[in-house]
Amino acid sequence: MEQWNYKDAQTLFEQQLSKAGSHQDWLELKNQYTSRKNGLIVKLLAELRHVPKEHKPKMGREINLFKREVELALKNHPHHTPTKKSKGSGMDLTLPGVIPDHGSFHPLYQVMDDMVQFFLNMGYDVADGPECENTFYNFEALNTPEFHPAREDADTFYIHDDLLLRTQTSGVQIRYMEKRKPPFRMIAPGKVFRRDDDVTHSPMFHQLEGLVVGEHITFAHLKGTLEAFAKHLFGEQTRIRLRPSYFPFTEPSAEVDVTCPFCADGCRVCQQSTWIEVLGCGMVDPNVFKAVHYDPELTGFAFGIGIERVAMLKLGIPDIRLFYQNDKRFLDQFRRG
């Protein structure tokens, strides 16, 4: 230990460092001086306890200073990291490119856009309204009295007594009539909510409802409109039939069936009947006009169709829940472009 001299050690280290021409040389020099097992600095610090007391403070300062200088010099040396061997670009320009994965419209919205575009081409307006609705717009204005079974908790998601998640988009028709005077044609597509959940029903689904109001509007106008709509959806060969039914906001009312798009003589989808129910419709009840302060002598027709129902028929989907599971394997089957 008596032979170690700070200046001499510093000079020797600098000479050795200047001769390090590769990362391997640098690594060997680093191990020689800073290895925790047998490096020079570790040995100096271990031998410091044998130095006489009067020389120990000075020697300790010099060893620590030397240690910091060595570590700093090694860190800043150009061969601190290994030199990477050039392997060229590593790119084969003759290989085909990778096409990035693009998003696409959900199949439900593809069908809904197609339906909306049909009515836009016929001169209809498109209206929207709140999904969280009050009972006046969802029920009372649509001639659905307080005692009607459709208003029970078993069928409707109530937030509190007078506020609920809308069960139909018909409330948008009431809001539309409050702001406009007839004649007009409008549709209201959107989400609706009901307490129902199985392979053909969902607690949240989509509807498109239409309303036409003016003078001398007849049931024949309604039938002609729906017939053209059915041919647009399912093909020119499609026929429709109307069966008497009941809805609080229309009188007379009807259910509309279309000829089965999958068969001519009966199949599992149409339950061997060759007909499939697709929507409800009717002439607007005068009580609905009274709720919006229209002349009850006006006439009009309304209709409502479930978009999931149409999408299942058009796309051959057996379970409505597939629309909401976000399974990419399912969605990729309906990718456009």
C-alpha cells in the first residue's frame, strides 16, 4: 500500500485507457479497475485499514478521487458501448407491403344508413331526440294512458316517476310536430330501451319510425310507401300484406309482413308460412294531433320498424346478441370495401 501513489496511478490509467481500441479492451480495463471482486479500487479500499492513522485521511481522499475519475473516464470513453456490425438495411424491397387494418361501419349501422337513405331520397326529414325521455312524450302524447300495460315497470326502464329511457322513437315525432306545421314527412332513427333479453330481443335496440302528415293522406299512401320500402330492402320480388292490429297512437293499425326472402314454399325462418312480420303501422290517431294542438281533421300515417330485425333477415344472423359482443370475427364478415 505504501508503494501506491495517486499521481502515478492516474498517469498509468490514462495511458491504458488511451490504448483501448475496442469495446473488449474497454471492458477488460473496466474489470481491472472497478470489478467488485478483484478490481484495483476495491483492493485499495480494503488495504486502507492497514494504513497508519496519520496517513489514512489523505489516502482515503485520494483513493475516492481516483475512483470517481476512473468511473467518469470509462463512462465517457467512445468504446463504452459495443460497435454494431452493419448488416445492411435488413429490408427486402421485393416483398409485398403490409396492408394496415382499417375500421368499418358496424353491420347495424350499415343497414340503418341504407334505410335512412331510402327515405331521404323520398324527401323525408331526419329528426333526433333525447334517449332519456319524460312520460308525456313517451306515453301521454301518444295516446297511451296511465293505466296502459306498456307503462308498467316490467316493460320500461324508469329513472324516476316521470323520467325513463325511451321505449320508442315516437316521442321524437311529438317533439317534431310541436315545432313544425304540416304538411311534412319525417323519420326518427335511434336507440330505444325495453325490459327484454333473449335470442331475438335486446334491452337496447334500434328503431326507425316514420310520420307523414298533411291533407287527404290515406291508407293507400301508407301501403304504397311500405311496399316500395320492402322492395328496396329485400328485392323487387318482395310482396307485402297488412294484417289488422292495435297500437294506441294509430287507428286503424296494421302489422306488415313481407314474403320470406329465403324461400318460396316455407322454411325454418318463416316457420313454413312464407311470410315474415317486419313492422307495425297505421293512420295517426286524432288524439295524437290534439296533444300537439293540430287540427284533428288532419290525416297522416306512421310506421315503426326494428333495425335489428331487418339486419338479421338481410344478413342471415340467427342471434341478436351477436350485434353487441364486438367479436371481430363476426364484424369482419360485413366489412365494406
